[in-house]
Amino acid sequence: MRKVRTYSTDIDLVQERRAQIVQTAVELIVKRGYNRTNTRELATALGMSTGGLYHWIGSKDDILYLIVNFTSDLTQGLLDNCARCGGGTVTQKLKESIKIYFSGVEEFRNFHNFINHVMLSLSANDRRIVYQNESRIVDYFEGLLDEGVKKGEFREIDCKCIAHNIVAIANAWANRGWYLKRYYTIDKYTSEETDNLLAQLTGVPTASVRSR
Amino acid sequence: MRKVRTYSTDIDLVQERRAQIVQTAVELIVKRGYNRTNTRELATALGMSTGGLYHWIGSKDDILYLIVNFTSDLTQGLLDNCARCGGGTVTQKLKESIKIYFSGVEEFRNFHNFINHVMLSLSANDRRIVYQNESRIVDYFEGLLDEGVKKGEFREIDCKCIAHNIVAIANAWANRGWYLKRYYTIDKYTSEETDNLLAQLTGVPTASVRSR
């Protein structure tokens, strides 16, 4: 992680303030676009002066970097929760992992839409961090699907392709929310998509899958 | 469609020049970001002077509007091709429609990534046009799936959800290309995803589906 300038020596306080900056910046930028959001507006939204904001960060681009790094923390938190969940069958672990992942996308949908929006504005290095995070999630699901195939719980499938689909469909909850929210809640969406996936993995129709 | 200013009275020529402007603008903006692309650079890329560019459009925002409108034409072209394709079973029509749709995403992936990127910069009206286009594609696939269920070719499924998945998975080819292109060509991706989908719709494993 590269160093972001601050004039404070209180590490805990720096972390706390930066977490606030990240949350508020994402909300503002998702509403107005990155280039139309200036640091003065961000400072105002945070109840700080512009000078006060620059006490915690060195530049506007530092905010992008902090947000990208925050998504790495989100990814790590997600994978930690997934590692702990389930028990018994791979199917059970897959179902619970999907629930954790999808509800994470709902909770941090602003972050997902933010990353989508700023992707072209990111430095090569920041972009690589985003790609790594996404790849780690696909890899996690691919591993789980592989295990399910080996244990005979799932049919022979292209695990990489299906793992990618899980991630694409989860992301769609954030970036196609304008469509989906007309018809689904996150709970309904998660359960429908889980049923669809299990039907695909096991060959057993949706309705019978639900009761497993 | 709102009027975009031009100083030319030659309608055909205006259309031709604007098509060039749209193509070149999309390429540039996807590389550099909307706010970092100025009309001078665009004019240079088109081999025009800035004044020459303003002969065909009234403002930089007009370019956004022209691109959004071009995506409506793309959507219409896609739906026309889908309407003509197939023959015999719904399954056949679905397979061919997916092929047409996915190869369209490949051909115009810059446009997909562009729309993703500028979504937050679009006016409410332009955004509505994008939403309408996307909805029309989901509706088309939903109708096809519904028909397949009614004719007994597919199991009872949530057609809206699966239709949305088809669109999300096609879009993923554009906006998750950085991941997918490591492992798939568009042909391989299309055929894998078609197999996955048909396995889901029919309950028959992937390998058997392929030979149908």
C-alpha cells in the first residue's frame, strides 16, 4: 500500500477520519460523478473546511486510492465470513456463501457502482487492485464448485464459468438495480438466483431444490 | 429525439459525419474517461479542426446524446436480427438469439463500457433511453423463455430472473473482459453460457445439451 500524506500523528484517528471520508466520498461521487465532485463539497458534506480535509489526505486522487483500498478490506471481510460459514455439505456452504456475498453487495452497492464508474479514471495500479479483489472472489467460488463436483454433489460443469456467473449476477444487483428493484428485494433475488444455480448444478428443478 | 445543432443542410452527410464522431468519441472516451477527453483531441482524432467538429454538433454533451441514441439503434438492430432468426423450436430460437446478442456485445464492447462509465454523467433523459434499451432486451428474452415454458420445452422457471441473467452475463463480456479474455474467446464463452442456460432450463446436463 502506498503512503497517503496526513499532518496527524494519531494513527487511530487518521483511520477513523479516513473511513468517514471514504463513506461520504462514495455517496457524493455516485450521485454527482467523480469529476463533478470537488474537495470543497466533500469537506462541506463531512462538516470540515477544505483545509481540514487536507489534514487527512494529500490530494483528491488519494480519495480514489483510499476507496479502492477499502474495497480490498471489504473483499477480505467477505472471504473471511465465507470461510467460517456452512458446515456439512458443499451445497450448504455454497448457499451460505452466496447469501453473505449478495448481502454484502446490497450493503455496499454504492461502492460497486462507484468502482464501475471510476474504473476508467483509475491508475493502472489502482485498477490492478480492483481486478485482484474481483479475481479472489471468483477463485473462491470456483474452488467451492470444484469441491462440489469432486464430492459428487454437483454435475460435471465448467466451474470457472459458473463462478464468474455468480460474481456477474451479484454485481448486477448493484449496477442493474434500476431494473431489478422493480421486481425483487435482495432476499428474493438471492433466493431465486440460488435456486437457479442449484438447479444448474444438480439438474433438479427449482421448486425441489428450494426445500433442500 | 431532441435536435442537435449543425450548420450543414445536407442530412445524409450530417448522419455520416456523426456516425464517425460517435465511433471515434467512444474509442477515445473509453481509453481516457469522459471528463479527460476534450473536443480538441476528438477533432484531431477525426482529422478535423475543433471548428470543423462544431460544424456537426453543438456541444460536447451532444456527443453523449448521439452515442446514447446510437445504442438505441444498436438495440433495434439486435431485436430485428433476433426476430428473424431461428425456426422450429423455441430452444433453437433462444440459442440463435443468444449468439446474435453475445456477438453484438463483442462487436460493440466499447459502447457497453462507455455507457457503464458515463452512466452517472448522463442527463435523466439520456439515462432513461439507456434503461429502455436494456429493458427491451430483457423483455425479449423473457418472452422467449415464457413461450418455451408454455410449449413444454423448458421447466417452470422465473423467466424474468433468467432473462435478466442472460443480459447480465452478456454485459459481463464487456465489463469483465479483463478477466474473461484470459480464459475464453467470445465463441467459447457464448457456447459455454448457452450450455449452462439450457442445462438450467431443461434439467439435462451440459454435455448432452451441446449435441441438440
